[in-house]
Amino acid sequence: MSVRRRTLLAAAGSALAAVALSGCTQDPLAAEFRAGDNKRYIAGDGTFTEVPLADRADPVDFSGTLADGTDITSAEYRGSVTVVNFWYAECPPCRLEAKDLQAASEEHAADGVKFLGVNTRDQAPNVDSFDSTYGITYPSVLDVEDTRMQLAFAGTIAPNAVPATIVLDRQGRVASRVLGQIDPGVLRTLVSDTVAEPAG
């Protein structure tokens, strides 16, 4: 992707974030986010990093327990492009990006893309409530107790901010990462580029 295209995508992300925030005046956490009070989360600015095929590290091996009690491992996601989103319920930008992530999961389902949330602070009832509120249908790992997922990704490209979104290629390697609230256009491009890569 060219520098000019990256700049345009970044500008689009800033504009969309402003529009989204303007519609959240009744949400005190969104108001806190607008005011720049970062007490509840580590802020990211939407910066994204792409890793060229030749520079990608080894596949990320991870395991965790979903909010419904199901145990999962990275082996279940190999062979599919996978979007991993780190979040928690009281994180204002996590709320703002939730419906965009759900829309993306539906848009890319035909390509076999899988989405997986990683909740870093909440218990199952909070996750279930959040999913119900925002219409989220893909699963989330509860990572508040043992932080296995966070530790697994810290060895490659650490999220460093919540929300953070990581795209894994079909081999399970980190292909790209976004720190902060994700722009739908940026996510679409990152996922589509990874889907278009040769298999194997």
C-alpha cells in the first residue's frame, strides 16, 4: 500500500471517529473518551502496521476459554484468515467500533475469515451483555484471569493498547495490527489484502 493511500485511510479513520463520537452524547464513557480522559483504557490512535510476507514471524500459538466455557486453541483457526480484537466492555472506543467489527465479520464470512474477541477485563456476564447490546455474534475469550492470549501475542506484535486488532494470515502469522479504534475501510483493506495472499 502506498504512503499516499495510508495517509488517506488514516484521514478517513479520523473523520469517521469524529462522526461516531458525535452520536454518543448520552454515553458517559464516550464523553470521557471525547474529553481525552484515558483512565479506563490505554489509548491508541488508529495507527496500523502491515508486515510483509517475507518478514512475518512464526505463527502465534494461543489458547483460551470462551465466555461460554468452551476451550479453544490456535489450531482451530489455522487455514483461515483470522481477525483478533482485544477489548473490554467499559472501553469507550471498543463500544464505538463494535458494530463495525460485527459488520466486517459478516462481510468477510464468505471468504472464510474468522473473528475472535479477547476480553481483557470482564467476566462472562459482562461479555454476554455487551454482545447482546451491540449484536456481536463471534466469540470472545475471557483473558482477565490468566492473560494467556495477551502473553501469546506479546511475543510477536504486542497489542500495547485496548482496543487493538490483529489480522492473522492463514498460517497464523501476524499480517497486520491496528492500535486504537479501527476504521472500517482500513479493516476491509487489511483483511482483503490478507485473503488475497497465496495459500500455503
